[in-house]
Amino acid sequence: MDWYAPTDAKTPLPAVLIVSGYPGKFNRLESTIAWAKRIADAGMIAAAYANEDPLSDLQKAVEQVRARTDRIALFAISGNVALALSALRGMRCAALLYGCMLDLDERTTQFGFTDPKTRFDEVPRDVPLLLVRGGRDQFAGINESIDRFVAASLAHNLPITLINQPDAPHAFESDEIIGTTLRFLQDHLGVRRPSRRS
């Protein structure tokens, strides 16, 4: 487990666990490190981990984070999202970016992502979710998966926030999306944001 914390932290901080849905040193990927640093710069602890068994190792990672704080959020992107959805109980919120939701198929699992077989009725009804969708996502099945999840969530009145970028490809990271994601995490984890001066 790699930990990233704000340099000027003086009080116990909430944490964001970056979820890995496939085996390997996910914590060493440049994209993972970049998000971890952004999260720490926004006043939260970020935790990223390597794993051999995504299902059991996610539970171990959650336990390690819980030993530090009870204010925890999950962050996941792409094929990692389905695994994050299986671990929402007890979380304050989750940010799920351009990812397959509950219904991975062979087009996704061929890349080695774990499908925990979570059903929609197992998703907690009280955990706010931020969903980010790229309208021109080039990976087959991802947007259809997001659309089905959104429709079911609205039908059951779940607390979701959807951001759709019509012209964005997979894994896009605009300043707007980065900022919105960090503010979502801060707001639901109770992190005070600096007030804007006029």
C-alpha cells in the first residue's frame, strides 16, 4: 500500500482508496500516482495498492484504510469500476470514471479485470456516486453499461451525479473533470475547501 497525504496535515484526515480491479502493481502506474497526488493536494489521504487477488486484496486494503479513518471514499476508473461497486458498504461516497459498471463482458474481462458479479440490488442506496461518461468512449460496452446503471439508479432514486462529456474519449481528464471529481470527494468526506476571495 502506498500512502499520499497533504504536507500540512494537522488533524485526522479522510481517505480515498484507489481501487484496482486487476492483479499487478497498479499503485505504480503513472495515472494512479497522478490521481493519488491530486487527491492529497486536495486535502485527503490517497491510498493505492498492488494486489494478486483483486477481490480479497480489496477487502484487505479497505481494512488497512479503516485502521486510519472511518471517513473513506472509493475512486475507480475504467475496468476497475465494477470491483469498486462491490465494496460500497460503509463508504461515504465513490467517484467512478468512464467504467464498466455491474455487467462486465468478455470484451472487458479479456484485459484481466475482475468481475465480482455484483447485482444492482446489492448496491447501497445511501452512498453518493459520481459517474463520469465519455460520449465517444472507444471501448465497446462501457457507455451502454453506464446507461443501464443510470437508468436503474434513477428508477430507484439513488443519489447519483452523472457528468456526460459528449465528445470525450475513454480516459479523458480535463481540468473540469479533475476539479469536479475532487470537489465531490471533498464535499462528501467533509473536507473544508478554501473559500474563494472576490
